[in-house]
Amino acid sequence: MAASSSSGSSFTSSSLGRPPTYSRSYVSPVDSTWTQTSEISTISATSTSESVVPAASLRPLDLGPPGYTATITLFQDTPDERTVYLGPWEVVGSEQRRIRWQCSYQSELLEHFLPSDIPSDVHPHTLHSRHRQFNDPPDMERFLSFNEPHRIRYTSGEGICIHDQYIQVRYEFTTVEASIQFQGDLRRKDLVDFYDVDVVWSNLQSRTDSFGKVKGIGAIQRLKLWRDRYTTFHSLSVLANKTDNQYREYDIHHFDGELRNRDDRAKTLRLNVHGRRGSVPDETSSRRTFRIRQRVRSAGQASAASPELGPSYATTTLDIRYLSIQFTHKRDYKRFIETWAFAHSSDREFNGVPFPPNHFELPSPEIQPGRDADTG
């Protein structure tokens, strides 16, 4: 049975019956008796004293309907460009996962098809706060994008397909909280915290190249801490923009709890991998991980192949000895140290089963065009 998750947020439909249409008829900048045929004479008469902007270039200002959650732009940089106002969402499907957005005008429907059926393989991207220096760093979470084009299908209330193409998807959310909830539903992992980092490197990808230029795995990126909704395990993800431009995700239980090589002044620290050249293996964590995998298999959830768990839960070993991080802000550096201690302790001490054996969830009702979100 297909699992789904939804935003569950309240949504107020717009009083407008349809998306605003932009009229190209001429309107007098001076009086109502001005007509289209008098356009040239009017502009000529006033151009000697002051410049006049042709009224045909002006459009009604569309502030959007009340209660929308996010926006997306379709047909960008074309004459048909339009902004779509998005309300509640839900993530549906197991073999072809997609996000179903209820739109604001006439209950239009926008579907965002995801490139992978495994939730943990999808990574919404957020820029480092340096890209908007005059905004608060958390505000960057309102602007989400993806590294590769995704298919977007936009259907009117009458069932007419307006858009069905692969595009570079960019969402702009109205609040940081809505974006965090959306990212969690998308990956089935709660976004615990995020940090701006100058550079992330390992023993395989050194911090600088032979010319002294900063390289590493990724530089000027946003590091994110996640908690899996099924296993409750924590993980770190970062975009490897200095190597293959793909996301790297590391499970916290692969690392020692103690943070080595800390430099508070430089805001750097090192995470050592268990049992790799001097790291002390955590036998308790290994036994706990083995017990949970055994119980998951007995409940009919194969860890290596289950899309519910994703590849990060399968039996994997890291090919690096350590992961080093240099933070941009002092507050992020201190907050990471505090959160790391709690997350690592939680992963190490957990000895139960996330859900009872043979547990399953019923899917939430899909959002249908022309019907409210709460009535399904």
C-alpha cells in the first residue's frame, strides 16, 4: 500500500475565480477620455516636458492569494512565464513518488515527480547564507532547489494540462517552518538543524590542492543534520561541489562520539570513523545495529532493499578515516558541538524497535482538484 505524507497545514482559497489575466489594453495615465488612437499624440505632447512610460508596459500587481505556502515559476524567462501559488502538499506513491500540490486558483493541481523512489536519495538544496548576506542565515531555507531537472505537471481545474516538462525546480516558501516540514516529508527524515560551513574535507579529499587553493569535498555549503523517521538514526549531508557535485550523506553512528582535533578559534573539528587507524570501535553500537537489523528483517523490512529505510540503513562501511569540518559562524560551530553530543548519544543508547513488528500505515487521502484538503 502506497505510503504518503502531507503538509497538514490550513489553507484559505483565493476569492479569485481564476489566475489574474494581464490586459494589454491601453489606459490613460491622465484621464479616462484617453484612447488607443491618441497614444502617439499624448506621448509626443508630454515628451518635451517629462518622460512618460507607455501604459501598455504596466501590469496589475498580483500579490497572490491569502494563505499560500510556497511559489514556483513555470515557463521562466518566456512570454508565458507565470507564478503558481501553492497550498497544502502531500507526498504520494511508492514506485513513482511525487508531490501533489493544491494550487490557489480554481483548485488547480501541480505534481512534482521525484527522480528516485528511495526518499533518502532525494536532496533539496539550500544555499550558504553568503549568497544573501543581508538576510538572516535561517531565511535561506525558504529557497529550495534541486541539482537535476525534475518533471513538473501543472493541470487546470478543468483537467487541461498547462505544463508537463522537466525543469530546474525552485521553490520559495513563505516561512522557514513550512520549508523544514516539506524537506522532512520529502526525505522521510526530520531536518534537525543546519549549519553554514566554509569547507568539508577528509583524508581522501584534502582541504587544499597542490597550489594551496581550498578544495576538500565541498566548500561554501550548508551542512544539514537529519533524523530518520523510521529508525530515528541521525545523519549529516553536504553537497560535494568540489568533487562530483553530488550529495554525500554520512550516518552519525559510523563516527566516534568524541570530537577530536577541535580548534575553537578556527571553528574546525574532526569526526573520526570507527575502527579506522586508531579509532576505537564502539562494540555497543555495533551490537545494537545488528540487533535492530535482525528485528527489521523479521518484521519483513529488508534493510538493504527497502525504500522505507534507504541505502544508508544497509550494512555499509565508510572508505574514509575521518571527516573534518570548518564552520563559517561561531554560533553554528558551538551549536553543532552541543547537538552532536545529543544525537550521537541518542543513536548509541537506542535499544528498541522503531515501530512494532508488521507495522504499516494507511496512506492519507489524496488531494483531488476542486476539493478541500481536509475533505480529501
